[in-house]
Amino acid sequence: MVQRVFWVLVLWVGLSSWVLADGFREQFRAAFKAGDLTGAEKVLTDWEKATPKDPDLYVARFNFLLNKATKRTPVPSEPVAATAGAPAPAPRPQQVLVSYDPAIMAQASAVLKQGISLAPERLDMRMGLAKSYEMAGQPGPLLQTIRETLEARKNGGKPWLWRDGVPLPGPENAFVPAAIEPFASNYWKQPGDKGLENGRPIAELMEEYFPQNSLGYFNMGVYYAHLHKTQESYEKMQQADALDPNDVSTLMNLTRMAIELKQKDKALAYQERLRKLPNGGPAADSFASAMQKL
């Protein structure tokens, strides 16, 4: 079964695993975690003087700028209405609106571009650059970054490396599309056709560069499903199923669409396969009513 990696590249996640290297990474991590941004900035200055071509310097500087760009604004919540004779209701949890300063985000993206120029095989930085464009609401540069990443490897680039410059933690043909998929998934969640059209070329790239991986076909199926093109979606989901026959999400979609297309025998077959999967029983049972109406 495909493991969909809904990771957030926010690169500071990787800082906690850093080991001491000339002291700079550990010093930066300690200052950053403590909220000592003045100290963290000094470490970055000293680090750049000592080893200006260290790719992880650019990872750290990106995180510093991302933190600087992030603005969190509390959103007042409406009071909970009290009921006579009942205990006082608990207050609603306060929501926080997160936004990013566009000028500082542009600086952060530029820093990662510098790092990529020094270490073009660092997939974590390339995905981080794409993430920075997602956070800044720039679908064009995001798509360009993903396309350039895939083209670089196709055109003879070195094998990908991940955080700290180590090999990918999984097979390339599985790990890379799983790292790209969240960008498409983010667009599927957005209202209106604009999000769909921003997500479509990402799904197409997964399909083009990883034809033996199910994720490109699955996401194209999601795209067509949002457009209410059931037959096109059904065909893409069938292609995904052929490559990964034990994926709960794919089988749920296939069962639902077979029901919509009045293909009772196929719907029953998909439902039965779904039921046999670990934790697939409740999903299979959810179609019981619709199945009875076929």
C-alpha cells in the first residue's frame, strides 16, 4: 500500500536531528529553540564566515527567515451561549490566523535557491523551495520548481539526498512522488476551479515521471472527480488500483464510482476487496445503503 507522505517541509523539523558540525548547527538549533533570535542570527553570521558553502547553512537561514516572516494573529471567538440551570460552558478554543510577510518570504526563497545552486542533489531544499511558494500563494513558481526538480534528475542529475545530505529514506520512485503529492492535495482542498487547475499539472507531472507509481493516476482521478467527470475519474482510479491494489482510498473511490455508474457487480467486488483490508471494514460498510439501492 502506498504511504502518502503528508509532510511539511518546514525545514526546522530537521534541526532536531542535527549532530555537532563545527558547532554551528548545534548552536543555531539551541538558540532557535530557545527563541533567542539575536543569538541565532549571530551563529548564522559566524557560520557563513567559516563555511559559506555548507548547504545546511542555507537550510538554517531559510528557517530563520521563515520564522521572521510568520505572523500569528489571534481571532476572537464568539462566546458560547449558556443554558439555564446547566454548568457554565467551556470557552471556545481561540483560533489563530497565520500569514506570511511577502518580502521576507521572497528572501527565504532566494536563500534556498542559493543552497540548491551549491547542492542541486538536495531534494529537501528543492521541496522546501516549493513549499515556500505554496505558503506565499504562488502556484506558478511552485509548479516550475517541481518541474525543474524532476527534469534535473531525468537529465543526469546525481541521486537525490535528503536532510543532512543523507540518501533518501525510501526508494526514489516511491519517495519522490509521495513528497510531491501534498502540493496537489493542497489544491484539491481549495474552493473553486482555480485550485483544481493549479493542482492538475502537478498530478500530470507525477503521472509522467513516475508511471509505475499509483499516485499520479490517483490524483488525476481526484481532479476529474471534482469536475464531476465520473467516467474519466473511474478510469484513472482503475490505473492506480492496478499499481497499488491494497490502497483504501483508491478502493473507496472505485466502489463509490461503480455505484454511480450502476455497475453493481464491480461495486460489490471493490467493496469486498475493501472489506478484506486492515481497517477497511467500516469503509466497506459505509456503502451498504447505496448498494441496496442498485
